[in-house]
Amino acid sequence: MTSRYQAHIAPQRADAEFALDHLRTTLALDGLALPSCGLAGPSFTTGTVLVELGRARADVVLRIADLLLAGITAQEQ
């Protein structure tokens, strides 16, 4: 049986799961992964479901930053 709280946060959880899947899929296109990323538990005060990005090696973070910068630069042109 689903509690009222679980029903209340279900749309946010679905959005967070979609965002996490989209991030993982997108990073994989460049051979990158954040193995420790996942969903955090919902906030007890707001019910907000957060995506936990976890920890990553410096070279992976630099590559992600480079990809973000390239995407932002391309959008501005």
C-alpha cells in the first residue's frame, strides 16, 4: 500500500530518475560514467528528491567540464 507521502513525492521521484538516466546515457556517449551517482532519499521537510552525483576522479570531472563548456559555447554561436 502506498502512503500519502509516497504518492506525494512519486512525480518528483520519477523526474529525478529520468534526470539520472538521462545524465548516465549522455555521459556514456563520451565513454564517461559516475558510478556512485544515484537518487538521494527525499527531504523530510520538503519531499524534494535529489540526484546524488557522488564522487569522481579528477580526470572524469575535467572531461565533464570540458563537455559542458563545449556545449555552452556551441549554444551561444
